[in-house]
Amino acid sequence: MKKNIIILTPGLSGSSLLTSLLGKAGYWFGEETKKISYDTFENDTLVDININILERLGFSQKNIINQSVKFLQTGMQKQAGTDDNIQCYNLIKDCGINEPWIWKDPRLCYTIHFWSELMDIKNIKFILMTRDLKQVWTGTILRADYIIPYRKLQVDQEHPTNSAKEFLSCNSLDHLHVTFEDILLDPEKTLQNLNQFLSTELTHNDLLNVYRGKLYSKRWNARDFIKACFKYSIHRIYQYLFLDRKNPSIKINY
């Protein structure tokens, strides 16, 4: 029988594509999944619980990056020892009935330290999913139309990734590292690695059924990166002329 899967990702990594692909192998997402402008394939209950776990520590997904991984790890483990985790155990039980299941939520990079106290993590397959930072930044600027400094995005990506790596290392867990570029540029090799690691039989057609973009090329090319730089520069000039100068007390980091 296939082992259950937890995908650890900082977000914006193409992990929804990977989760959707793994669904072709029979993994259960949950009764309901979170949807934004697209289906994230994230268990609805899992996401709500993860948000609650962070809030109980006084954090959101945005401000948690200001804390050390060790501090967060200790806080998560303490929470797991409290008596108000009935909803968590109910989710674990529900997932057990629907095995094999798959969990994916960027918050898991932190809350996995909590869940590992409640579950037998040795019987779970872990996948670390990341993406080239330049590709993430270009897509954030052009597709999401969200203007963010490159260095700020770098911190936002590295902090949860480091938390996930710390968890995998401390628990000596075998895992598969997959990048979005792996899937696009070398789909055959990536599918082979996934099938070998998970004992699945995913095919090229399975990938084509869940991904409508072009394979064998990066999502964003050099020209797109230049466009993103130009768009960011225009935004920065506007900020300086109409916000920074008129409101010198407002400090904006670029």
C-alpha cells in the first residue's frame, strides 16, 4: 500500500501542480480543498487548523518569518502537548479512513513540528518542493501583479524552507526534493524519480492532464525578467515621488 504524502513548500513553488499530479495516483486531498483564484488541492480542514496553530502562538504566515526556527519548533511541540487538539486528532482519523492521503499547505513548513508530535511520521513520505527564486519573483510581479522587493521575497522563501529542512534533518527523514523547473525542463526524469520514491505509476499523459503550459522551457524567460524589473522600477519611482517625499515618516524597504 502506498504511504501517505506531506509536501513541504514555502509557497509560490508550483506545489499545486505537483499535488494535482499526485492525485492521479489516487491520493486523497480531503472532502473540501481551499480555492483562491485556482484550486490549491489543500485539505480545507488542515489549512484552517494550521492557521489556528499559528494564531495560538501569536503569529500569522506573514510575521512568523521574524522568529527563529528553533523558537518556532519549541512552541509547536509545546502546543502539541496541550489538551485542545481534538480537531487535529479528528482530521488524522478522517485521513486514516481515506488513505493514501496527501497534505500540502505552505504553513506546514512550520506546523509540521506540531503534527510530528501527533502522528507516526516514519510512515509518511516527504517531498520538499521549491522553485528558482528569479522565476518566483518574475511571476509575482507579472502574473500576480504584486510588487515585492527581491530581497524581501528571498527571505519569505528561505525562512519556511529552512524550517522544513531543519525538521527533515532533525528527524533523519528520507525525502525527495522536487523543483518546479524539474517538472518543466525534465518531466521524464522527474516522473521517474517520483514513481521510484512513491511506488506510483505516473505517466507523461498524467502530467499533460494537469498542466496546460509549455514543457521543456522555463515558465518565465529572460525577456519576462526584464519586464518585471522595469515594472518594479516604475513602481519604485512612483513610490519615491508620490509617497516617500510626501510622507517622510513612512519608511519603505526596497
